Amino acid sequence: MLTLHAPAVGDAVVVEGSLVAAIGPYEELAAAYPAARVRRWPGVLLPGLVNPYGPELLERAYHPDPREADALGTEPILDPAFAMDDARRGGSARRGVQRMLAHGVVAVAGELRSRSVVEAVRRSGVAVVPRASLPSGTPSLAAGDSLPRLRVSDPARFAVFDAGVCVATVLDGRLVYRAR
């Protein structure tokens, strides 16, 4: 299926399956791909972010289940003394990945070692990339640098930002996050 992602600012992107099929001005792409489904977005379409804190946020931090909010709150728990078994770590990783997607993250950096975390990340479609260096400071779900520019025939991995807020995240052509 062809999808034409049309941001309010900058170039539009045509996605075919999991790959970028074309990049350019909306009018030109709409004429060249008249059968494409059109998704209009406010803001600008960017390649997406790489979060440099993959292991720290997905293996060592605990992302509370909403049912635990009264007892544990809603923010990640970065306390190394917080005990997790493999099942709890997997559920936490799934919630952590969802929170990252809401910030435009399409990849995490660092070596993941926990089987349940590796599986949660693999199923989500978020890429795992080598980590060159770890930034100083506290790990953040929204931390990261943008991936290199989108190119035709590359995997369709990008995010749309409006006024600095992520409104949509696409992984391999699939819309995996959309702001309400």
C-alpha cells in the first residue's frame, strides 16, 4: 500500500510497504502517486531520533504499569535497588518503548542483554544501533540525535514534530504512534 505523508512544512514522503519510495514537494508526489493514501500532518517530518540510553532505560529502569500508578507513580524508576524478574522487566520494556515512540524515537543505542527486553524491542520494530559514546546526565526518554536524512529505498523510519512535540512516529512504514 502506498501512503503519502504530507507535513505542513518541508518535503512530503511516499512510503511503499516498509520503504521510502519518493521524497519531494507534496504537489509533485500527489501527481506522481494519485492512488496513494494521504496522511496530512502538522509540523515537519524528520528522520526520527536515536535514544542513546537503550540499556539504561529499558533494562535498568522500571516503567510502572498504569495499575501501579498509585503506589509507584507514572515516571520511570531509575533506582538500581528496584527488583524485577524477567516477566516484569519485559512488561516494563514494552511500556518504555511505547513512551519512547511518543517522543519520536525510532532506534536505541547500546547493547541489550535481557532476553525479555530484546524481544520487546524486536517486536516493536525499534532498531538497536551501536553506541558511540554516552552523553553525560540523567537518561531521558526524549534524548537523542536525529538519524541521517531519509533517502529513497531506505526503511521508512521517521517522526513528525509540531512545535517540538512528536505527533506521529513511523517504523518500517507502520504508524506506531499518533498523538491524540
